[in-house]
Amino acid sequence: MGNIFSSMFDKLWGSNKELRILILGLDGAGKTTILYRLQIGEVVTTKPTIGFNVETLSYKNLKLNVWDLGGQTSIRPYWRCYYADTAAVIFVVDSTDKDRMSTASKELHLMLQEEELQDAALLVFANKQDQPGALSASEVSKELNLVELKDRSWSIVASSAIKGEGITEGLDWLVDVIKEEQL
Amino acid sequence: MSDWKVDPDTRRRLLQLQKIGANKKCIDCGAPNPQWATPKFGAFICLECAGIHRGLGVHISFVRSITMDQFKPEELLRMEKGGNEPLTEWFKSHNIDLSLPQKVKYDNPVAEDYKEKLTCLCEDRVFEEREHLDFDASKLSATSQTPASATPGVAQSREGTPLENRRSATPANSSNGANFQKEKNEAYFAELGKKNQSRPDHLPPSQGGKYQGFGSTPAKPPQERSAGSSNTLSLENFQADPLGTLSRGWGLFSSAVTKSFEDVNETVIKPHVQQWQSGELSEETKRAAAQFGQKFQETSSYGFQAFSNFTKNFNGNAEDSSTAGNTTHTEYQKIDNNDKKNEQDEDKWDDF
């Protein structure tokens, strides 16, 4: 029943607009694992992403084009080629990688300065929470200086892509914000 | 911005090192021309094995691309002073089977010692090897857990399905497959969400606590919004005066019902069902439930077939709920699920 109605309303109101979502973060944070966790609900063995992965997924009646861009140092400048028309950025942080928190913070704030991302919502995954010694979401938030963000909807969620935890909570928030602010 | 650049001298040096002796092959699988490295062990690895090393956690192995990442000076030094050969020798001389999975091979006291040895070498200090009386390298096996890895479940669950296999297995273009996949995913995520709800707040997730978040906007905007924008239909009102609150209008109710249904179920219906079950049947409660259903049916004259089905269910159940509290409860849950699917549609009805 739900399907019949949703397709009917989609035709009437055209809410099936495709939304572009970027998954960004330092190398090895878990971006690709999160992408495939979202798309097929399974843990895949990943290799470092050279270039990008892109998958389309439907979630809560929204069609999401999710781009997972490689995080290696010298390919980070290419992230900006994908910024146009981006509804939201999912920034993934390895919560156990304390040494590179400052690098992650720098990359995050640099990215958010970009004109093309001014309206994009920000979801941060404090990932790898299954590992002992992982920083909590609030600790990661402090490291990333998230409270400094102005005029932007943001949220940070503790997650474990390997166990599939926290991902739903984060995506639910993101989809609600997009529906409220951008549709 | 300048730190996105890779220093060409460093890169040239790494490429030179990679062409020397045992560095020409991946230390783990022997694949030729490895372009990745684990500076902690000073060893060169291939792309595939780099993927595995990244999964071990940065406290064990930290992976860099020799062409795409900038090495810190101390990381480059570790590559210079180390290399694949000394590490292989070290493993051999300590009876570590080289064919062991990386998870076992690099997460044990012997491997830990090698990192310390390499650090000493780089810092011109004398390395004193420690005794590991409780550690027996010959007992390491592909499935064994080393003392260093704390939680047995984690090690196994970090292994996954290879990406290539699942690519060919999932028909991405077939709409049937996509729909099925969508439903499967939604069911899967709903289940995960439920599991998470029952976890304690005060523990970190690695110890069984709840995965939580926060941010600039409330984590659960729908409920908050419905409470804020429609003051007449708050849960408190609903509990205090169910009929009065409901009769304030279909429009309000329909917009809020899906959003607060879960809470209504938790705070109003469940306790009442329990009451019915426990036999302390309040006449008023029963009347309220019946009228609640009736109201529903009246307003469904908006003419949507779907909704009259919904209310029939609802009304029917409300009436025989006094005898079968249990079934009512499951029925409510079903309706609840249905409603979630229609959530988007419901929002549209407001505009109608």
C-alpha cells in the first residue's frame, strides 16, 4: 500500500528529486565501508579508494546519489570538483586516530568555507566506535571544533560501519533536515 | 592547502627504496611493485593488503600511499631504516608464520617489539628485547586470538565480503531487485535502530553502550517539531484528555499522528493494554478507546480508501481489545509500520 501511494504522490508532486550527498574524510576513516553499509547493508572488504565510488540509494522516499571520494592526501584537492549541487556532506572521522584529528579538523573547515557548500547540511560520523579507545562523539566534536559552525545544520553521531551501528541514526537526521530545509 | 602537495623528493626517495631487494614485492602476498606502505613496520605492501592493514586499526598499522600521501620525515626514515627484508627476518627468527592473516601477524608482542626496534634504530637508541613468557608464537593460528586483541567478536566482524563479489551479485539496474533491496535495507535499519534504543546511555559503544549523537538541530526533529508547532496536540494533553485533544481537528491530528504514534504507543496504548490485561479494566478507558476509533472513522470521510482500511482495523481492534489485549498490541505495531511508510504522503495531506 505504501508503495502505491508513494509512487502516486511522487508523480503528483515530483518529490523524487535526486539529491547529491558526498562522503568525505581522511583516508581510512571508513567512507567506503559506510557507503556500502548504506547501500547493501553488508560489510565489504575495502581497498583504499583511488578516485571515487558512487551508488544510488532510496531512503525514506528520497533518491540519494551518494558519492564516496578517496581521502588520500594528494587527491583531497579533487573533492571540490564534486561540490556543486550538494545537498549534504557526510564527514567520516576515525575516532581512534587521535594523531590526525587536527588534520581532519583542518580539512573539514577548509571544505566548509567553499561557496558551493554553504547550504549543505553536515553529518559527522565519529566512526570505529567498536574499537577500544575510540574517542566519544563529544570528544571528536571538540577536536573538530564543531560548535564554531555557524548558519549550518550539523550533527555528529557515534558510529561503527563494521557493525552497522549509528548509521541509521545519522542518516535519519540527515534526511529529516534535507526534507525540512531543501525540499 | 600546501599540505595536499606531495614533496617530489620524498616521493622519488620512496620509489627508489621500493625498487630495492625484497621491497619489490608486497611483504604479505608477494604481489609485484607495491605502491603502498606501512611506515610503522617500515614495509611495502600492495593495494589489496593496504586495505587489510587499514582495517587493523591505526594503533597497529597505519597505511600510506607512496605516491599519493605525504610522508612525515620520521615515517620516511622508518622506511629507509626498515624495509621488507628486516621485518621478514624478524618474523622468521621469532617463529611467526609469514602466511598468517595480517590480523594475527601484526597484532602480537613480537610485531609490537619490531616497531619498537625500528623506532630505536631511527632514534639511535639501543633496543632491548623484552621477554614474553606468556606468548608462544607457534600457537598463533589463522583463527587464534592474540592477547593484544581484546574483543573476540570484533576481529571476525572486521572481515567482510569482497567488493567485487557483491558487485556482480547485485543487479543494480533491475527495478525489482532495487525495490526488494530497499525494503530489505529499511527492515534491516529499523532493526538496528531498535537494538540501539535498548542500550545504556552511560557506556561507550565499544563496551555495549548506545550509539548517540548531537548537533545544531535536534537529533529527533519530527517529534520535537510536532510538539512545538501544534501545541494543542502534545502528548501531555493527549494523556490528560484524549478525546478533547483528538477532537481539535483532523488536520492537526493527521500531521502529528505518524510523528507521535510511536510515543503514543509507548506512553498511552501500551500501559492501557497492560491495564486491560491485568484485569483492572477502567470503564472510561474502554469508552475512550472506542470513541477514539470512531472519531477516526468519521474523519476518514476525506475519502482515502487506505485510511478507511486503517480505521476499520483500528476500530475493530479497539472493540475486541478488552478480550484480547495481546493481539491488539501487535496490530497497533503493524499499523505503526504501515504509517511510517506513508509518512511522506501524510505530510502531503496537510497541503491538500
